[in-house]
Amino acid sequence: MSLKPHEQRAIAEREELHGKLTDLKAFLASEEFSKLPHEESGLLKWQAEAMEDYLVILDERIARFDKSE
């Protein structure tokens, strides 16, 4: 299967997002995170949730690439 340019970009975006989400989750589990003000820690948790949702959407789009031809 040959990927179209927009498909290649979506895959690259997914890989980048996955890496950033992995790093954020590691930070959320750190001692440093536990020392943050409540407002800041809440925003970071919310950000992680949004990133997880975005990752699911990209996975769904990527899964449909070969089916849409």
C-alpha cells in the first residue's frame, strides 16, 4: 500500500503525539508533578486526556486509510 502525503503526515503526527503523551504521562507520575499547584496539575491532567482523545481519533483515521481506496 502506497500512502498519500496526507496519510503520511497523519502517521507522523500520531507518532509525535504518542511520544509527547508518553513523556507527559511519565511526568504526571513523578514526584515533581505532585509538587505543582492544584490548578497547574489539573490543567496537565486535562491536557493528557485531550491528547489521549486525539490519539484515538488519529488511530481511527489511520485504520481507514487502506479501506478508503
